[in-house]
Amino acid sequence: MKILYMTKKNQMMKYKTMIILLVFLLAGCSRNNEKSDGYGIFETDAVIVASEVQGKVLQLTVERGKQSEAGTVAVLIDTMQVRLKLNQIEAQKKAVMAGRKSVEAQVAVYQEQKRNLLNNLKRLEALFAEGAATQKQLDDLTGEMNVADRQIASIQTRFIQINSELEVLEAQRAATIDQLKRCKITSPVSGIVLDTYIEQGELATPGKALYKLAPLDELTLKVYVSGAQLPQLKIGQEVQVLVDKSETENQSFGGTIIWISPQAEFTPKIIQTKEERVKLVYAVKVAVKNDGTLKIGMPGEIRL
């Protein structure tokens, strides 16, 4: 009887132990299968760098899949034609300045003549007062003074034309220098080069894409939520972002909601079942700092 009692007691203990283990297992499964509030993929705003001038590509320093820092020279386009144009403008400016010097010399001659006439006029007026000069002599000299004034005024009008020519040449010079600077193309932001569209030695034309660059220090997770979840979300809200670490584990990141769509849309076709695709959802963008783990196109999810 004692042996039978001990056997039943052992069986009861084993039964209780199995129940406790089952409870913990179910609790763990429940935690691992906790449903997220939104699903989507990571994306980024890629920058397509294009040429603004025409010329042969002399140097191409960016490579697909490599990092390119902001401000570094990525593409160098031949500047020979631009430099020749700049030299031509400089030569034209020198010619116009030489013409200005010539006009200034002519004005100086007429002004000297006017001073001499003025001195003669003073002496003639003194003689006229003493009766030693005639009115005609005085009138003739006064007429010469008026002619000299008109000649000076006429020549000085040429300065307006010369100054206008210099302004036009200076504007052309500034535009050419700007064009010369645009032959040296630098990366606008730091990021990974996703693709290149030109090779060294090829001809670049204005508007032609040269390479595509994407900053990866911060990615955007675009997820879709239902209308019932929308009141729980707001711009600037911190959320938990999860990505797959392994088949059974997730990796967690901090994220910030930066955009919420004002309009509902049908669930994108990347959702596999038709039942899910016909539902109306709202797109939400979450900014996530990237430590190198996140990749463009990687799936992710959020929990509020």
C-alpha cells in the first residue's frame, strides 16, 4: 500500500510540473508572437546627381556600392572650352578699358583747351572794358568756349556706352566662372552610391544623370496602419521598430514618426493575401537611425 501511495504521489508531482512548464511555454510563445501595429519596408530618398554643363568626363571617382562623402569631388568635366571663353571675355574687357583710357585722354585735351580759352576770355574782357577790344572778338571767344563745352559733353556720353559694355562683360565673366565651377561636381550629401550612369571619357550633357546617391545614416520605414489605429499616432511620436535578427528573434530600434498620410489607400500589392489588399489603410513614415544593420528594401514593423 505504501508503495502504491508513493507512486501516485510521484505521478501527481510530474503532472503539476508539466502544467507549470506548459504555462511558461505558452506565455513565452504569446510574448514572441505579440502582434505589431504596422508593417512595411525601409526606404530612403535617393539623390540623382546630374551634369549642368557639357563636356568630356575627365575623372570619375565614385564607385557603385562605395561611400561618397558630402563635398568630395565625384566627377570632373573638361573645362578647356570654358576657360577659352573666359580668356576671350578678359581680352574684350582689356580692349574696352583701353578705349576708356583713350576717351579720358580726349576729354583731358578739350578741358585744357577750355582752360586756355577761359584765360583768353578774361584778358579779352579786361581789354573790352578799356575799349581795346571789340564786341565781335568777345562774342567769337565766347562761342569757342561754348563749342568746347559741347565737345566735352559729347565725349563724356561715350563713358555711358563704355560702362554698359563693361557691365555686360562682367556679367558674362561671372556666368563663365560659375560654369567653370560647375565642371567640378561634388556629392551633395554623404551616402552610398547606388548606381552610376556614365563612364570616364564619355560626354556629359546638361541634365544628364551621372550617378545616384542615397544617405543610409537614417532610413525611413514606411508602414501601413488601419483607420482604427490612426488616432493613436501623431507626428514626432516615438515608436519601437523591429526587424528580423534571426528566424526566432527580432532586433529593436527607436523610431520617430515624421509623416502621416492624410488620405486612405488600398493596401499595397506587396501584401500577399487579397483580403488584406482590399482594406483601406493609412501610410506612415518612421525615421530610424541606422547603425549599418538596416538596408533599403528590408521589411520592418512598429509597435506603439
